[in-house]
Amino acid sequence: MIRYTLLVLIGLLVTACGEREVQKSLTMVTEATFPPYEFYRGSEIVGIDADIVREVARRNNLKPVIEDMSFDSVITAVQSGKADVAASGITVTEDRKKQIDFTRSYATAQQVIIVPKDSRICGVEGLQGIRLGVQHGTTGDLYVTEHIGQPERFSNGALAVAALAAGKLDAVVLDSAPAKEHVSGNPNLQILPEALTTEEYAMAISKNRPELLEMFNRTLEAMEADGTLARITETYMNASPEKETAGEHAGLWERICTAFYTNFVKDDRWSYLVNGFVVTIEISLAAVALGVMLGFLVAVIRSTHDLTGRFRVLNVLCHAYLTVIRGTPVVVQLLIIYFVIFGSVDVSKVLVAIVAFGVNSGAYVAEIIRSGIMSVDRGQMEAGRSLGLSYGCTMRSVILPQALKNVLPALGNEFIVLLKETSVCGYIALQDLTKGGDIIRSQTYDAFLPLLAVALIYLILVVCLSWLLKKFELRLKKNER
Ligand code: GLN
């Protein structure tokens, strides 16, 4: 069994590593729910920032690679060397300048207030003591926290606007251009004329890459001089991504059909779910395999130590591993593995996720298996040894098979938890199933159908997995007789 697990794991790791780029590339990170600066058109990220970086890459013979991640991670990604440039409608601020270098500015923007059309709020004075939404980590968030009070923080502007449209907020503070886009898709919302701040957008580059900064500044200057910047901006500012809505007097059935068409059929949006599903399965399978191997190893070391007092040092190491992994959230582990441990190494994100979830799951599997080993009667070990079998052989052929059978339901449960835990992959810009649903949501401003579809797919997966485990358990029971 361990041999097959190993083979599956190696196969998946090799596939994951196969994604590496050999050609010299220019990697841009962004948060792609920020139209018109960055948004999805089909499966491609387009927008003012995306087009500017593609043009900079083209003029410098580089291959542009664009990755989507949460806004509060884009600067870290550049600092840690995971990306060359962050272009995400980033406002130049003094605090950010201490962390990274900014290119020359390519746009100006404002922080504006979005309210429902029938709202009584008509300016900044009305913002005190209301339910105010912002995008986490943005200059809007900073302004509101400093001048008004604690806001409700969302992972992107589109979600905050969706919460406002659903009546969960009284107002949202957002950058002017995306605010205009979001409001244009929502006839019940409006932007107040009074803006809170005026800001400059620039791209962020690591302080250790002065040559790259120089290249960007030179190219941006040339693009400004020959009118390319203005042309790109013009193209997107005037062409908002069109939204499909059923007429106001449409019946329920017609509304459902339109919503279904917009969320899944139009622009092949179903493909986000299908591709995400494949990524989720790939990561879950390989992480389960890695987790089982690690778990077995740790469990055998710990229980051998418990039974015989051997492996003292290894036991301490295993104990430390269990304490650290079980004492910290998986999403923090994922971020540490991605940004710190693999910080300066160019490895595939799928591989990072497999390692993170496998190492995490290994700790839980270890304790499950250890409890199984300890639950096998001590007499079994003595019987094996008195038959002349070595300790290892008795463990392998007598104890472990029984232990495994005892803990199968608990192990099955762990696999189910792992499958669902992979839904935090979006933090490192991996497009898993959950992230696929998020992307659809950010394009269609519909929270219900994409979330329902994602939930349904996870549910079906878990039901199938439970069924398989039950069958496996039954087979083991039959063999027993
Ligand atoms: N301009 C804002 C900032 O830099 C928001 C950017 C964004 O949400 N992509 O904080």
C-alpha cells in the first residue's frame, strides 16, 4: 500500500513540477476583481494594469505571466521574490514606500462612497456609526479606520458592493474607477459626488531590483510619450464589462434561467468550476498520500517509543512537529510555506499546496494511527515476538493492519476535512474550486448561484468519498471472517 501511495505521490509531484517555465518571464501579481484595472474576461486577466504590463513585457522581450491573489498579499509576493511586479491599482503611500519601490505613477484615483439610491447618507459626515464596508488592506480601509472608525473588511471590493446591494451594509468606500463599474451593474446603488481622498497609482517592485525598476520607468515613460498609456486607459475606462440581468418584470423562472446563463454559460464561466475542481482533486489526492506516509512514520516512531522506549530523539522531533502543526491554522502554514520556506525558490504553487496540506494532515493522521496502534492488545506484539518475528515485522504484519482497520472511520473523516480545507488555496493565487466560484461571483455580482454550485460540488465529492470508505470498511470486515 505504501509503495502505491509513494508512486501516486511522485507522479503528482512530477506533474506539478512540470509546470515550471523555462523561458524568461515577467511575473505580475494582482487582485483581479478590480475593473477596469484588472478583471477576468473568460479565463484571461485583462484590464489597464494587465495590458500595461503585457506591453512592458513585449517591449523588453519578456514573457508576461499574470497571477491573481488577494490584494493584501501582492506586495508580500514582490518582496519575497515570488513575483517581479505588483500591478493592482496600488496607491502610492509613504508606508508602502518603506517596503517596496514604486514605478512612476500611471493614473490618479479617488476614494469614493457608494450608497443605496434611497440612502439618507449624502456625505462624509453621514459615515459615523453606520455599517461601512471596505476592501481589506486598501487605502480606503486605512482612511476609514483612521478618520471614521472600524469598518467591515471584505477580501475584495466586489464582495463589499454585493453586501451593500443585499442590505448588509449602509455604505462602501472604494476606489473611484471600480466603484463606477460595480455601480453600473447595480441600478439601486449610486456614488456620492464628494470624494474622500485623491491618490496616485503606481506599480510595486522589490527594493532589491533597481534594474527592473529602471526598465519599468523607462518603458512607462516611452509608453506615455507615444500615447500607448492613454490608449490603453481609454479602451478600458469606456468599455465596462457588460452585465446580463433579466428585465424588472421577468417571472421567477425567467430570472433563474438568466442567472444560470450569466453565472455558468456566458463566457464559458463553467470552466472556472471544472478547472478548479481538477486542481482541488489533484491537491487533495497528493496531500492525502503525503499525509498518510508522514502520519504512518510519526505514529510508528511515537508508539515504538511508548512501547519500548526507543527513538528518544526522533520522538521529541515528532512531538515538536505535532505541536507546531496542530497549534497553528492551516492557512497560516500555507502562507509560511509559500512566502517564507519556498520564498526564493521557483516551485509550482500546486506543489506548495500539496506540501502544506500533506504536512498538516500528517500530524492528524499520526495521532489517529497512533491511537489505533495503542488500541491493539499488547499481547499481539508479545505473541508475534514469541513466534520469532522481529519488532518491525510484527508491527508491519500484525499490529498495523489491525490498527488501520480500527481507525478507518477516523481516517476517512480526516480526508474529508482535508478536501474541504484545500478551499483556502486562493490565498496563494491557486485557482481551486472555491476560488473558481469567487471569480464567477466577482464577474456576475451574484453571490447565490456560484456559492450554491461550489457547495454542491464539494457535497457530491464528500458523499462519494464517504461511500468509497464505507465500501472499503465492509471489505475489510468481510476479510476478517
Ligand atoms: N488603491 C487602493 C490601494 O492601493 C486599492 C487597490 C485595490 O484594491 N486593488 O490600497
